[in-house]
Amino acid sequence: MYALIDCNNFYASCERVFRPELRGKPIVVLSNQDGCVIARSNEAKDLGIPMGAPAFKYQEIFDKQNIHVFSSNYQLYGDMSNRVMTILGQYSPESEIYSIDECFLKFDGFEHFDLFDHGQRMRLEVLRGTGIPVSVGIAPTKALAKLANRIAKKFPNETKSVFIMATEEQRTKALRWLKVEDIWGVGRKHAARLMQQGIKTAYDFTQMEDAWIQKHMAIVGIRLKRDLCGHRTLNLEETGIRKNIACTRSFAKNINSIEELGERVSTYAATCSEKLRKQNSCCKEMSVFLLTNKHRADQPQYNRSINIKLPFATNSAIELSKFATLALIRIYQSGYGYKKAGVIVHDLVPEEAVQLSLFTDKDNRHPDLMKVLDKMNRRYGQNTVRLSIQEKGKWLMRREKLSKMYTTDIRDIITIVL
């Protein structure tokens, strides 16, 4: 059996842990630059606030409905996620951290356990240890566990937030209930194509011919169908190792100069390098992109990206910043106001598996230098030591409604007055 544990309205729940007076009150969390809604409490959903709602358009509704608005506090959310996952990891020897607020556990060899009781203990311990409410879905396969979790979250009173899909009758009933566009792993394009074929539910999808699925959804669709049919096909993936790493940002105002864009792109490359080093990986490819503001029809539009193969695998901030700058020069066009840029590193390999070469200008001093840089930044604060080309902090991300760093900054620790 597999279990999927999902934190309920995770970002909003993190804010409530340290602001208990907000329980039962509507909350929304905004994206970078306080741009749009990326998370909502159930109360905010009930008030009709859609996901992705532009904050400036909904400000009047926020004020009128007394909706509490927060800037995204990723440092807090990341730390709370680590605490939740640490607790969940004690309940099974095999786990997969699927996202910041979701975790799969594998329950092979648990035949003599009461899995409902096991799920309740997990839920209560996470709540007691972190203050974060979770829902638990347990089923024979990963895709069905995802569906079971959806049922536990949708019907908390009936399921007590833990739902076990143990019988064929339960599986069939759940598949008939789930809309095709809500199937895990089926995107909007595939959902639209399936609905054109008259496929309305997950059950309909499981009755389709493999040939059609193979043609239009490839092997991924076949595996998903088998998993939904109860045949274990999707296995746990290695935890903590990302297949690609991205750092992208929207700007508070348009940027025209390549010098200013260069500082931003170099900073994003350095951030990617830090994340690579944290998981002991190097990258062999990099993508850099630029976007103008698509919402400004009155302004000229230009969107461009470039993918480059690096001459050697690296996680050095110096080298990745250099390659990112060269890529930026190749795609930059003057005369445009750019609203967003980003760096993505992919084709990742473990540090110990990097192939050495006599014919590249890779500097073998960089690994030791990066270790010193990371150590100093951990001790004295992020970006205490950085590249000279990186942005100097004068374009800090707009986060006007940022909550405190309750768990990661001693200055923001809660004080109890007796």
C-alpha cells in the first residue's frame, strides 16, 4: 500500500501556526513581487477568490471581505515543510517527498497494521509537532493514493481526514467520482483531448484502449492507466534529488538595460548553483529566458529563450554566472522593457560522477572555493559573500505583507510574556 500525506492549504496553515487568531479567517498568499494569489484558505475559496487572481484587481475585495493577505514567505514555508517531512519519515522506511507539502510513504510489510489507526497517528503527530493539518490517502498504488487523499480532503467529516481505498468497490466508485481533468498527471491539453473523445471521468479513462493512450499520451499515459486500474506501476522516486533547478523572477518594473538584466541573471545562476551544491549535483546544460509584459498590449513584445550545453559539468557560481551572462548576450534585444527573466539548469549528474577532461578550462579550485563561500553564508547570513556581478540588493523583491521568519531568524522568535 502507498500513502499520500498532503498538508491542507499549506502556506495559509503556516501563517496560522504563529497567528492563531487567524483560524477560521480567510487568508491568501501572494506570489513574488506580491503579484497574484498562489494559495488560499478554504474561507478565501468560499468567498470566490480564484487561484492566480491579480492582487491589484482584487484589493477592494480583500478589504471589503476582511481577507488577510500575506507575501510569500518561502523561508518559513520551507522550514515548516522540513519539520513535517521529518515526522512523516518516522512512519515508513521508504518515502518520497513529492512537493513542499506532499509526501508519499510505502507501506509494504504492514499487513498486520491497522492502517487507518496508523494514518490517524501520523495526522495527529504532525498537527501536534508543527500545527499543520494534513489529510491522508492510502491505496494500493501511487495514483490511487493521490485519489484517496483527494477524497479525505474533500470529505473530512466522513473520513476523519484519513481514507483507505482497500476494495475494488471503493476503487471503482472513486474513479467514477473523479473528473478527468482532476486526474493526477493529466494536464489541461490532455484533459481537453480526452473530453473530445467523450471521456468524462477517471473510470472512463481506465476503460480506454491502450493504443489510443499510447499514441496521444505515450508511455506515461499507459503507466498512469495501469496505476489507476490497481496495478502497481509508478514507484517511489529517489527523494531530495531534483531533475532540474530553476530560479525565475518577475520584476517590480520593466528593465531595459542589459547591464541591469545581467546582474539579475547572474544572481539567478548563483542561486541555482547553491541549490545544486546542496544536493551534491552538477549541471551539464543551462537555459536562460527573457519575457516582456504580456499584459501590456500597448508595449512591444519580445520573448526569447536559449539552451546551451556547457563544456563541462559544474555547480560553481562563478562558472554558471559566466555562462548565463553569455547566454543573455545572445538573446537580448534592445528597445524592449523586460518584465521577467530566469535561469534553469538541467541534465544534472552527481558530483562524484562528473567526467574530467584535459581539454577544458574548468578551474579545479572552484569546488573548495564554493565550500568556503557556502560555509560563510551559512554562518553570517545569505549573500554575505557573493559575486561582484550579482545584484547589490537595491532591487529587493517587493514583499510588503511579509510575515516574520518565526523559525529561522532569532530576531523573529516568538516571545512569551508571563
